[in-house]
Amino acid sequence: MQAQTSPQATDAEVIYIGDIVIFFLRRWTVFLAAILLAVGAALLYLFLTTPLYKASATVGPPTSSNNSSKAGGLAALPFGLGSALGDGGGSTLHKQFLQTLKSYDVAAKLAADKEMVQRLLEPKEGEAVTPSKISERLDSLMVVNKLRNAPLEDTTFTEITLLHADPAFAQKVLNQVFDLSDTIIRRQVRESKTAQREVLLRSLEQTSNSYQRDALVKNLLEVEHELMTSQTDEPFSYRIIESMHAGDRPASPRRLLTLAGSMVVGGILGFLVVCVMLFNTYRRNRGRIV
């Protein structure tokens, strides 16, 4: 009876980790070339790309107390006026403000400023400038990022940033957009409250119920107060949490991050190239790594 012997692997068929490490170490020039290539591409990108600076401000709902007791008063109004008038609180005004920042109405106002349009859009000679284009440009430059305020969990603050090659101009644009948006909201509120005042006055003439008259008078006084508030010089639909400022260093592109990323990419590229070289060597030498 013959003893069966299991096939033994020859030395040529055994791959040692040490051989692979030595193979990689001997190809260090490949890694260096790949890293230098990636860093060179990153430097070219940084040289050709115009740096953008960031102007930013953090805002929140206005701290007006003129809407604090409105829910109860509106509920008591006759003829379904409570639902018709709505509450129009500071939170609602602030939502309208955030929606108006990039709106067509703001862009149409900016279009009247020729210098602003020229620097914001940089139109070619003979190119038509429309509010739609300005609105699209604002949408690409402006970022509205909602922040949660930890001490007050029910309060949401918003950081609004705008990027441009000139930090002073970015701050100027952001200031003007804030002012225009607030002005538009003021006008809308004044028109709405004026109409509400007329409705309340007519309702006051039509009812003789003392309880309903008291509710109407109370809400009429609130509407009058809001009309007065909308005419002040203070911001009406927002409150500055962190004052507007422009950065003195480019926000985009980030040079150190770009260069560090290019070195990582170069290292990965070099690793992949050496892996291909290792595979080809293994095939060509029939399982041996030289």
C-alpha cells in the first residue's frame, strides 16, 4: 500500500509579506512622482482660481412683544375674523424675511444699482441684465444655514453668508440685501395691517355685543401698534445675533486643505500604480516577486 503525499508548495509559489514591503519601498520614486504630480495640479488650481472671501451675519426672529397676546384675542373675534386676520407674529415675519433674501423682488431692486450689477454679475458687453439673473447669482453666492441655539432649544438662529472676491463688497451686498428684504416685509405688513384695520373698524360699527367690541378694540390697538412698529428705523423682520463681518482670509479655496488633500490623493495614486506593477511582476515571473 503506497502512502499518499500531499503536494508541497515550492519556494517560488510562496509570497512573503516582507518581499511585498521591500517591493513597495524600492518603488518610493513612484510615490514621490505621484504626490508631486497631484500637488502640482493643486497648485495650478489654486493659481487659476479666484479666491472668495466670506461676509456673514447670524440673525434670529425679532424680539417684539406686540404679538404675545394675539392668539387669545383673535380667537374671540366675531364673524370668523380671527382666522382671516392671522397672527403675523415675529416668527412668521422672520420666515418671510429668510424667503425674501433671494427673491425676485430683491433682485429687481438691486438691478437699479448699475455699479452693484456690474460687480455682482460682470456681464459681457451687450448682455442683457435681468432680475432673474441677479436672483440666480445671489442664490449661487449666498448660503442660508439654520443653527440650533443650545440654551434655547425652541429658538432657531440663521447664519447667512455671501462669497465674493472682494470681502468689502460681499459685506456691502449682504447689507443691502438685508435692508431691501426688510423694507419689502415692512411694506407688505403695512398693507396687510392697514387692510386689517379697515376690517376691524367696519366690524366695530356692525356689532353691539360688548364682549365682541372689547375684543375688536383690543385687536385694533394691536394692529395700530404694529403699524407704528413697522415705521421704526430698527430691523423689523429680523434681529442681529452676531453682527455682520467679513473674513480677512479666503474662504474658498482653502489652500492648506487643498494641498493636504492633494498629497493624500497623490499617495493613493502612487499606491495603486505600485499595486499594478506588483501584479505584473508576479505574473511575469510566475509567482515570484523580484
